[in-house]
Amino acid sequence: MTLSDRDHHHGLQEKTFDAGEATLNYAEGEDNGPALVLVHGLGRRWQVFLPLIPSLSLRWHIFAVDLRGHGQSTHIARGYTVARYAQDLVSFLVGCVKAPAVLFGHSLGGMIAMWVAAHHSDLVRALVLGDNAIAGDEFQHSMYPSLFTGLRDLAAKGGSVEELARGLARIELRVPGLDEPVPIGDLPGNDDAYLLWWARCLKQVDPDTFAMTLDQTCFEGWVGDALLRQIACPTLLLQANPALGGLMTDADVKRATELLAHPVHVLLPTLGHALYIQQPEPVLRAVTNFLEAL
């Protein structure tokens, strides 16, 4: 699903913002309340939040951003570190949002939101962290290196949306609890419509975003505990079930609840890392309860 500058979807307009090194594509909703900035994960684009936006936009001023290297934002070869993503977001908050905002980041977006809140507390009213890694201790032993390798290779090869969807279906993952790798297309929720939607995201991704995640250069300077100590605002930790592929580990949650100034933790036992992408209702309930309490 794409929008032109003149098109509307749930009251959204798609626009661009010059963040300096990168031009960011973003969608903005109607001014129905305080600013809520939505930051997607690796390999996605702002449209990933469409299942949540209709409800959230009733009381919030929605901004949903394409990170550099994703969607219709600028691609910058080897330009994808958390710090550089975060600087784009800081420029966006200062130059476009112009008021302290709630940041809701999923996966990589959560790490970026943490970085911004830790280093620019004046710009962030509250945080929602959607199943992002904090220490990152378990990443290399998870299913994600094989997933990101497959996504990098597909993005580099290119092709039609339909070809990319077929390629996605064939990527094999080692799923917790199973001895043999399983093709993505055989996992629950990954029907043809979802794979086509995912392929549209992948078609707009710079392969370097995956490459820099795989070689860990994306995370240069990342010290999760130090960032947690610097975050002063209310923070909602949305934890997917680690047994279903969740990235936020129990150890991450323990660290965060000990070091954050104002933590709230919600475990979503029926959801994997994708969270709201395939099951929005539990996430929407948790996020709404948190936002209403601010």
C-alpha cells in the first residue's frame, strides 16, 4: 500500500523531510493530540503500523517514518548504524514534530528510540519498546542471522514483488522447539497475502541494512545498560514470547526493570517478534493502556 502526497488513508498524508544526510519519507496524521512517532523495524517501512494507526490516531498526532535505507527514504551505502538512524530521528523530531513526543519503536526501531531518549531526553515524553534486543547477547544464537542473510540476498537479487514473495516463502529458519529448519511459507500466519505485503517492503530496502546488522557494524557503540540508565521517561516494554522467536529476552527485561526510571512491562505470551503485524489487538490494548496513563 502506497500513498501519494495528495492521498489520504486514515487521515494520513505522505510527505518528505530533509534530515541532512538523508531525506526521510513519512506519513502524518491529523492533529488529534500529542505527538506519537512510530519507528519500524529492520527491512520494513512505515506502513507496518497501519493495523494500529486508526485507533491510535483518535487521540494522538501520528507521525510514521521510513528509516534511511527503507521505504522511500534515502539509501546511503554502508550508512546504517543505530547512531546514524537516531540522528535522522533527532533531526525529524526537532525540525518536523517540534514538541516532545512519545516514541514507539519496534525491533530496530526500539533500539533507535532508546538511543534518542537516552541522549535527547528533552525530545521524548515516553517510550514504547516493541520487542527489541537490549543487550543483544542471544542474537547470534537466534533464528535472525539466517533470516537476515536470506533477506539480504533477496533484496540484492531484486525482481518483481511476486518473485520476492516466493523467495521469502523458501527461506528456512531454525524455529525454537523444532529440530529441522522450516520454510517461512510453512509457518503460521505467512499466507500468500502476507508474503506479498512483506515483499513490497523488501523491494524498497537497501541490502546494506541487513549486511551491517549481520556483521554487527550497525551496533557500534551500543551499550544497552548504559542507555537504560540514561532514560528518564516512562517506558513500556512490550515483550514477545521468546519461545516464539521474541528478541527481548527475560534477561533484557530484568536489566530494564532494574535500570529504567519508570518501567512498565507487558509480556505477550501468544505473540512472536512480529507483534502487531499479524495480531494487532493485544498490542493495541497494552499500548493504549500505557498511553492513557501518561
